[in-house]
Amino acid sequence: MKIAKILNNNVVVVQDERGREQVVMGRGLAFQKRVGEELDTALVEKVFALQSDELVRRLGELLSQIPLEVMTTCDRIIGLAAQRLGKLQDSLYITLTDHCYFAIERQKKGLAIKNVLLWDIKRLYPKEFELGQEARAIIAKRLNVELAEDEAGFIALHLVTAQLNSEMPE
């Protein structure tokens, strides 16, 4: 894997053997590296090979701003959701990670957002809401941040959207 762009010490954009861009993560992956150098694949913890170059670009931008621990936590949540719900849109990596990061930051500042659709979400999307509750538990365990139940509803809506067959821009 050859480095195409360094986003931070833990996140790098590379080109695969077919010339497609991928985003790779790992602790210290890009430390003292330069564009064009070969990447030490032993340090790679996660590879994101998305279908669209636009998604790769947006994911790269997002990963350059979000701590690795938050990204790996969201990856775990998405993996769990995919096991239970089936195929999910690749854009979930961007939308859910972005949402969770800002929810965590809001919680740290004591800012809560009320989910006025929570009652409806619980009843209309029970599987997704349960996954939202599990996501809250994973975030609490891995990141030591207790999110409100309202966030389980917001996470559930991201999962519902990710199950749709149509591509949604946001």
C-alpha cells in the first residue's frame, strides 16, 4: 500500500492495487512517513474501501478530525448492526461516526438535545432502537461517556436510513 495522503498520525489515504482510494487506520500508522512511501501493513487496524470516491474523501476528512477511539467504537457499533440488520449503506460510516462524535462532545459539555420522536422510534423501529441502546452501552464502556436515551433514538434513525436501498446525500 502506497500512501496517497496523510490525514493524521493514525489515518492515511492509500491506493489499492487497482488504483482505488482507501482509508486506513492504525495507531501511529503515519508517524514519520511521507506521501509516496510504502505503508507498514502490520500497523493497519482497519481498512475502509468504500464504493464511491466521494465517500472515501468525506470519510477521510471526518477521520482526520475525530479521535481514533471514537472511530473504532463506531466501527464496532456498525459491525454489530450489520450482523443483526444485514447490508447497510457505506455512508453509515460517515453519518453515524459524525453524529456520535458530536453527541459525545455535547454530553461532555452538558448540552442535551431532546429527541421528540423517541416514543415513535421505539415503537416503529424496535430492533434499531435496541441497537441504539447497545450503542450507548458500548460508548459508555469504551469511551466513558454516558449518552442519554434520546441518543439511542437518533442512532436508530441512522440505522433505519442505512437500510434503505436509495442513496441519500445526508
